[in-house]
Amino acid sequence: MKATLFDYGAGNLHSLGRALARLGLTVDVSTDATVETDLLVLPGVGAFGLAADRLAPARPAVRAALSGGRPLVGICLGMQLLFDASEEDGLTPGRGLSVLEGTVTRLKTRRVPHIGWSRLEGDGRAMYFAHSYACRPADVSVVTAWARHDDERFPAAVRRGRVAGVQFHPEKSSGEGLALLEALVREVTS
């Protein structure tokens, strides 16, 4: 199975590509988010506005491909791009992919950014997070996992159909992160 990492200038292409390859996927890196692939992966390091600008020319085609059933996994910022808009980018509607209704807002905690390990509620697995913003879905039924930073609870993972995203970095979360990434890839591609 071929996974395509969309290169919009994010910094974790190498580590995420290695993680996907360890799962047995053939990994391609492309600046074209419309390429034929079995799985599109939006990596996640950077600012929402810059990533949205890089994604803008392909936005209609990517939305159409996702509506047609193309599987996608978004990692950290890649998850945030699944939503309509981000406070980091002035909450301009339609700058994200608008696959999931909602916005992305700055964490309301005393320590920002949230960098480090946090446990997923329910299953207790610790994942590595590095973010200052969190997704606020209009429909919380898309949230498949929650986490906490200080006193704030935020979505750690979302999914609707063949599109999923995680706020943490599974490629930096040891064996449990890779196992979770493998399960997520299997779920969205089957």
C-alpha cells in the first residue's frame, strides 16, 4: 500500500515517513496533495496559516477526493487542517479543509505550548504532544480520544469515515504510538 506524505513545509516528514515504512507502507513525499495514492497523510509541524496557504491550490481537489472516499490521516497540525479555520490564522472560514465542522483555538492553560507526554483518557496510553492549539469540533461525536494538559481537556483524536486525525505525534510516541498509527491506518484504509 502506498502512503503519500503531503509536503507543505512541515518539519516531521522524515520521522513520520520512517514510521509509516516500518508499518510496511511504501512512502512517497509529494508537494501535490492530489496525487493518486492509497493513503494521504498530512504531517504536523508548523503554523496553520502557512500550511493552509500551501494546501490552498489543492484544497478543492483534496476535498473532492476525500468526499469520494480517499483515506487520510492528519498528524498534529494535519489534524487541525481537517477543520474549518484556526484562531492562529484569524479564524478565516474555509482556510482549512472543512472536512470536520469546527475551529482550532489556542489552549487555555497556564503553560503553552503543551510539549511532552500525556495519557489518552480511557486507555491510558501515553503519547507525545507538541502543540499550542486544539481542535474544537462542532460535533463531539467525531472525537475518538481525549487528553488533558493542565486543567484543559481537548480532543486527542478524531475520525469521520475514512478521515482521521491525531493531535499527538505517534511517530515520536514509542511502540504504543506506532501501534496506534498502524491501527488507525488499517481502520481508514479498510
